[in-house]
Amino acid sequence: MSLRMRPWLDRIEPYRPGRPAASSDGSMASNESPLGASEHVVRAVTEAAGQAHHYPDPLADTLRAELARLHGVCADQILVGNGSDELIFLLSWGYLAHGGHAVCADPAYRIDEISARVVDARLTQVPLKDWEHDLEAMAEVDADLAYVVNPHNPTGTVRPLPDIERFVASARAKLVVVDEAYIDFTDDPGKSSAMALARDGRAVVLRTFSKVHGLAGLRVGYLVGDAEIVAGLRKIRAPFSVGALAQAGAVAAIRDPRHRERVREHTLRLRGELVHLLQDAGLAAVPSQANFVLVRTPHEEELVDRLARHGISVRPGSSLGLPGTVRISIPTEHGLRLLRRALTPLDRNPPAAAAHSLEQIRSENVHP
């Protein structure tokens, strides 16, 4: 075959998603909602299926109106996409193509990295410091876009809002993009979110319906930022990228705040129980503000294999740029019992040793 893809694409390592387990309770590799979608979403999607022969609303006006009320912004400041991943690619096409420059953490959220390389942009990755974004070092990089995933994936760490505000004010990057896919799982989302910066046009914020709303299979995300940025990205966005069923499901999810709170409460409660379970098994976890926990272990493959034998799928840290770790999504109640049975044989160290390891993570200058 004489036709070849552009040569710079050879440098891209393909994205490898987490593998599902045989049962939903054992699937802990992809940070999916353990409680699923709201029953209102199911009804709305079923009803919308009756109109599947029509094209969807190209701009998702009903959904944008709901989001505008939710965040106190104008609808023109919102762009809905086929998951936040499509919006990240749009940012790359619009602001990085043919020689642009992006800065992000190392390890990065893989789509930030892949999208930059797809458009042949320069990418500067700044190593984490104490498992968190090194915003001070990132601020010194003269780039077109700066990506801050807050809480960070795959560590689950969060930089507080004052740090983000200082970064936006001091960064040499022309535009700061704050990815808040996991913001609902922080201890206080209202005091952690950079939405006010997006409202004022000082940054762009990305959100997704895949996590707290449990709509990972429908693929809906949105961007909030300056209306001029949104208008520019609309020109290069596929006109019908978000289907009618996805739009209907997202609207129904917003209108059911009780389900969102149930998912949030479940996640925070089981996150604490999972950390204690890991400590009892002699394993240390990086303090998380997301719907997953990153486990530190010198026996990454052994732990992944042990859990797999108990019907549990998790994400090896090596596939996420953090060898020597394993990422475990917050499970269902039954999933936690599966983990307890799987981890009991690992209890070779007294709980005090595990607690000491966790304290080391909090107090030492650890560079993964």
C-alpha cells in the first residue's frame, strides 16, 4: 500500500481502556459509576428512542439551557460534545495544530497527550510533585494550552482552588483548560471547582456526564468558557456529534439531583472503607478526591493477577504511566466484599505498617 498516515502519528501509543470483569460488581478498571444511571434517565432515553429517525439537535439547546442555569453562565458559553474527549480534540485542532505547544502533567490524562500528538503539536509534560500537579513548574512553560486535570487522573489528588486561581493568573500558557471530570467526588466541590474562572472567561472548564451521573455509555461532556472560544470550536465540531438519546439522558440526569447525591455519598463512604481495607492488607493508597484509589505496591502484576482470580478487574499503573501502582475504581457494596476476600491473604503486615506507609505519602516529598 503506497498511502501512509502522517509520519508523526507513528509516535502515538494507542489508548488502552480498562477491561471489564465478568460481573458489573467486579469491574473496577474504568471509574464507572457503581450505582448506574438514574431511573429518570432510563425513561427519558427510552422515550427519545421513539424519535430515533430524526437528527438530533445539533447544538443540544435544551441541555445547554439546563447547564447554563446550573452554572450561572450564558448558553453561548457552553459547548456540548461526544464526551469530554471530543472537546479535548477540538481544543487541539483549534489551538495546537501544526506547531502549537501544550503543557500538562506527567503522567497525563492520555487523551490530552494523544490529541496533542495527533495534530503534530509540541507537548511538555511536567512530572508530578508529591503526586500532584506541579503548577509552579507548569506556569513557567510558554505554551498555547495548559491542561490541569483536577482531581488528577490517575492519582486522584486535587490542587485547591486558590492554587488554580494563582496558576491561571501567572501561567505563561495562553489558555488554561481545567478538566473537572471528577470534581463531584471532592470533599467540597463548591470550593474546589474552577467554574467561576470559566464564567469570567479566564479559563476553560471541562465536565462529563460519565462519572457522577453514570452515563459513560452515552458519551456526553461539555465545555464552559469564553463565548468567543465556544463559537470558534463550534465551527470545527461535527454538527450531530451528540445523539438524541444522549441529550435526553443528560437532561434527565441534571433534573435528578437526588441520584447525583446518592452516587456522591456512596463514593465518599466506600472510598474511606476501601482505603481502610487496603491499609489492613498492608497496602498504602495515595489520598484520593476521585471515584478511584491509586494503590502503591512493588508487586503490581501480582496484585492485578490476584484480583483477577477473584473476578475483579483493575487498572495496572504501568498502563497509566505510574508503574508500581494499581488504580481501583470505587465499587458497589458487593464489589467491596469481593475485594475484602481477595485482599485478605495479603495481610502479611500489621495495620500499623500500612498506616505508616500512608503517612509517608502525606509527609514525604514523593516523586512517582
